[in-house]
Amino acid sequence: MGRTYQKHKLRKSISLDGAWKFMTDPEKIGENSGYTAALPSAQTVFVPGLWNHEPGLLEYEGAAWYEKDFYTDGGTLRFHFGAVMTDASIYLDGDLIGGHYGGFCEFDIIAPEVSEGEHRLTVRADNTIDSRSVPQRLVDWYNYGGIARSVNTETLNGICVLSDRFEYTLSDDLTSARAYLCLELYNAKNVDVSSRIEIMLESETVAVLDVTLGGGETRAVITDEFVIENVRLWDIGSPELYMLYIKTETDDLAERVGFRKICVENGQILLNNKPIEIRGVNRHDDHPDWGFAFPEKLMKRDVDLIKDLNCNAVRAHYPNSHTFLDLLDENGIMFWSEIPIWGNGFSEETLADPVILERTLEMHREMVKYYYNHPAITVWGLHNEILSASDAAYNMSKLFYTYLKENGGNRIVTFASSRPMIDRCFEFCDMICINMYYGWYDGDKNSWNKFLEEFRERRDRLGMSHKPVIFSEFGCAALYGHHTFDNIKWTEEYQSELLEYCLKLFHSDPMVHGFYIWQFCDMRTSPELGLNRARGFNNKGILNEYRKPKAAYRTVKETYKKFMQEQL
Ligand code: ADA
């Protein structure tokens, strides 16, 4: 399932990754033509994988089918999908058992009482973009299709733990914590079952519960509170992690958690009560050969490079895989997770559409549900660059901010604004995050000083001087290997100089408490962006798409190193 630690000792889990049958369905006739039971003709593809990397399918948009036969000993099965792009329908032996919308989050489907023997799992994936798609057609990444992350099936037996949320509050001096767990239980039998549930933190039993659930019942339960003394904190560069083990009489779930406190106070960001400066990069989980089906060993390499750059934070436009998050947890690197609302593509009318609002709120709910326990996630992002001076944006921001503050745990909640001088949504963020591209799209590098002064005045006028300012995006494109004698746009030299200038300027401004460079590496983007994107790639990476460093890599590394040393 792509975790860096074992999730179950008792629960049987089988990976369904590997060879699947596959065929496209451009006419969308599959449901009425029996594809749900058996694909009429098919080629072999490997899952996880996106069809765009199969010969002739780079630009295919539409429906496609995947089919895999597997053997089970029988029982109640839970199918777990890491991510399917974008609209998924799941069939077991020809019968629809569930579906999911949204390409970047995992989902589970339970099939009760499956008989022992051979069965067939069929997935219909559809990446067609319509007026209610999230993201919309105009977006700065590629509209891939297919099964992007791993698939597995688990056998559920008796009372099972479907999910867990670890809640804790640290004492003021951060030396102890009061904690409890919220569990989502499920009875996989069709008769009443009772079970004792034991929760261990490291090797100590911290809570015990006795429950009885009716056949097929799902129930949320909460443990008593327990206290942890001498807490070892999760921190940047020294990420202490704890193993939690939840065991029923027939099922189990391992969870890894960390204790840390993040907050904003008097215009500063405090991690574990100490002021920090965010030294970040934006990253797409994208590779030219694999797209969003990004191989795990390459994630490890990206994390190694991010560390080598002396970064302490990463931002992404959509939920990333648990493997990447596990690696960030282990390496003490903070993560900003948002949902794929890439605002330039969303009109005011779309932002106000009730279907879009429900769809995107559900994406927030799923992100919170599945990613809650990662200590590395210190920031939830509402959306990116929406029309934030409009009523529609105001209402959407209020809805998401309220939801995330109430349900998102101890995290900073914010959004990236590209309209800082007219933005009307700053009341719905804990820190003000600005995407700005002086020196690339508009103005030159000298425009930054004027902007900083004007924005400082606006922030004070709005009564928001207690909110730290972050540059959540800035940068410029450089074509890998492009050098000239003159320092002009598109060269590695221009990019390196502009980034160094911005970083030093932001660092020296007391209003600014962090920066996420746009971006870590080049990545394939949508043809919608046309000639603005040479080679069909967004070229603002400080590495190219194969992770070869441009000149800016060393500059950022050295600059971040200096900033890091000043903080020690
Ligand atoms: C925006 C957007 C990014 C990227 C960037 C750019 O700010 O949020 O996804 O498109 O601009 O390269 O222009």
C-alpha cells in the first residue's frame, strides 16, 4: 500500500498492483456493452500507471477500463485505491460496488461476504473534463488518466478498525500531552459481534474499549483520554515519531504519529513555541515517464534533494501520496496540502456553483480524513489563486476555512492569493500567502520593493499586521542547459539571479516569514497554456524534469543554508 511501515500484522492484505487488462472506450459504450463483466479486447498495462504513457495515448481524454482477476479465500473485502484519475466506477464480478470523484485522494470500497475463489475487479476511469470538473480545463498540469496509485484488497474479519484519528493537546511547556483516539469501527460479520479494543503507544497500553456492533454496522467511537509524559517532539530536522497500535480481537491497524505545535502569533510562525522561517519549494508529484504515478523510489530521491537544498517545507497543489508524506514525517520536513482548485480556470460562476462547492468541500473532508495523522502536514490550503476579490470567492473561502479550522487539527489554514492588493478573503487565513512573479510575467526585479511597501500598508490598513506574510510562489522559467553571455530570461543565469535576489529581499523584510519557490522541478503541463510553456512543460524548476540541477539549484542551496544557520 505504499507506506514506509507495516500497517497490519493481523489483517490480510493483498496487493493488486502489477499487470491489468486495459482498453479505452472513446464512445463510452462500456457499461451497456458488457465491459463490466469482461473486456472484449485488451492490452496489458501495469498499475500503478497512467494511460498517457502507453503508445498513442499521450493525449487521450475520455473513459478507459481496467480489469484484474484475483483469488481470495473469501470473506468481507475492502478494496483500497490510492488514486484514480479522475472519475472512477468500481465493479466486482460485473456488479457496481462503488465509485469516487477526484484524482488525488484515496478511497475504499467494502464488498461484504465475497465467496472463496477467483473474482474479477473492473475499474472504469474517466478523465473527461466538463464544466463541473475539478480542476477545470485551464490548469497548469497535465490531465492524466488511469490508476495513479496502488490498489490492494484487505480481508476484514469481525470488528475492524477502518480509520483512526489521533487527537492530542500539548501542555504549555510542551513536555506532556493529553490524547485520545477517534476510531471508525466496522463489523464485517452479519451478526452481532463484541470485541475488546486495545490501544498501545509504543509498548504501553494507553486505552481499552469494549464494544458490541450489529452485523454490518459502522460506528465512530472515542477512547478515554490518556496522558503522555516526557514527550519527544516532532520538529524540523529532529522528527520524533511514535508508533500506535490498535488491536481488536480479529483485526489491527498500526499508525505513526508525532507531537508538535504549530501556530501563528504576533506576525510570526511558531513551531513548538519557536519562531521559524519557512524555506520551501513547490513540487508537483510528476515525472515525464510516469506522470502522477510517481515511483516510490523516486520520491525518496526527491526528498533527499529537498533536504540537500536545505529546505524545511514543501507545498503541493493536491494531496500527495502517503509514501511521500511518510518520508516527510521521517525527515522532519513540513508539508502544505491543498485540494486541486487551480483558480485561473474557475470563473466566478463556477466558484459559486453548489455542485462545485459540495465536490470541493468533499475533497477537503477526504484530505482531512486520510491525512490527519501526518505530523509533517502543518498547513492546509483552501485553494490556489481564485478570483479572491469576488463574492463567490469570499463565500467559498469562508466555507472551507470554517471547515478546516473546526476539523483539521493543529494546522495553519491559508490559501495562495495572486491578487494581494484587492483580495477580500484575508480574514479566512492564519497567514497571508502571496503568489507573485515580478521579474517574469510582470515588471522586473525592482518592482518587488515597491510591492512590499504597498502591501505592508494594505495589510496594516486591513488590521492584519498580526498575520505573517509568506511568498507561496515566485520564480521564473529557465531552460535546462540554456546559457547566453547576457543575463536574459529563459537562461539558467537569469533564474539563479532572480531567485537569489527575491530570497534575500524577502528574508530581510520583517513582515515576511517564509517562501516556497516555484518550483522544485520542471513538469509536463496542459496544452491549454500554449506557447507560454516551452516544450509543453512548466520550466520554472530549479531542477529539470529528470531532476538534473540548473544553476539555481546551487544558489538556492547556499542561500537557504545561510538562512538556516542564522536560525540556529
Ligand atoms: C501560478 C500557479 C502555479 C503555476 C505558476 C506559473 O501561480 O499557482 O501552478 O502555474 O503560476 O508557473 O505561472
